[in-house]
Amino acid sequence: MVLGWLLLLVMALSLVTTGTMDCIFCELADSSNYPGIPMTYGKDQECLMGEGTAPGLSPIINKGAMDISSYRRLEEPVTYQGITYSLTFTCHYGELCNRPPPPQAA
């Protein structure tokens, strides 16, 4: 009986994950070349890419996903290594839109 309930639960969970979105994730980092790791997010989320700037400093990046309903502010302040950056979000146009660009041919 328990095995039957477990099988039913597994089947139900597989149905829930059909509306997922793959995005790249990385915490705040100081290099735009940081590739991040692929992660699967829920169906009500969109990929995002954040680029933070501060006067006289190299930019920082952040990648992940955000609830579609929360995607109102396209810019917000963040603190990274004691410095406040203005983080601007882009890339909310589909699966893996926040992956690194392909290497350019020489």
C-alpha cells in the first residue's frame, strides 16, 4: 500500500515539473566571464541577468530567476564586498537567455 502511494506521489511530482524554465545561476560575482551553473526553476519564473555598476569599478554580475509577478523593478541597489552597486536586470525573454555569450572567432 505504501509503495502504491509513493508511486502516485512520484507521478504527481513529475506532472508538476512540466512547466519549468532552465536558467543559469550564479551569485554576485566580479567577472562577466563567470559561466554559472544551469538550474531548473518553476513555471512562474523568468531568467534574469543583473549587471551592477559603481563609479570607477569593474562591473559585477548576478544570474538566476525571478517570479514573473515580482519583475517590476529593473534596477536596485546591492552591496558587494562593502560597496553599493546599481544592479540593472535584463534578460527575461526565455529559457537560458542569461547564459554567457559564445566565444568570438578570431
